[in-house]
Amino acid sequence: MRNILLILLSVIVTLVCVKNSQTVDIDLFVEGKIALWKLLLTFFVMGTIFAFLLKGSKKKQHQEHTAIFDESEEDYEGPKSKLSDEDRDFLS
């Protein structure tokens, strides 16, 4: 399923780049002219890298929380009963 989505995304990005071949004036950090497809592709790649970095940091945080939870399970002795020792002796 993931491969199909990647192929579909690649086709869409390619079609957008092919349809936007005109040049545009840029006045962001420097002044100049650039092909619109190059600008769109640059921002798409930057967004993909940014999303990948965010996903990596969330995965790392999840692993840290899992490690803390695993350590606390070792200390867990089961559900605490509200019965006193005398009540347990009576029931057994």
C-alpha cells in the first residue's frame, strides 16, 4: 500500500512540475527569475525533509516513554487488593 502511495505522489508531483514551466520573479532573499517548477519542487523537498525529521523525533520520544513504562512493569506486583491479611487467611 505504501509503495502505491509513493508512486501516486511521484506522478502528481511530476504532473504539477510539468504544468508549471513558466518563470517567476523572486524577491525573497535575492532578486531574480526562476522556473516555477524548480521553486515548487524545492519547497516540496524541504517539506518532505521537515516531515521526516518531525516523524523521527516523535518515534524517539515514543521509544523513551516505552522504555520508562517497561521499567515500571518490572516493579509492578499485580493488582493491589483491599483485603487485609486476616481476610485473606479467612478466605483461603
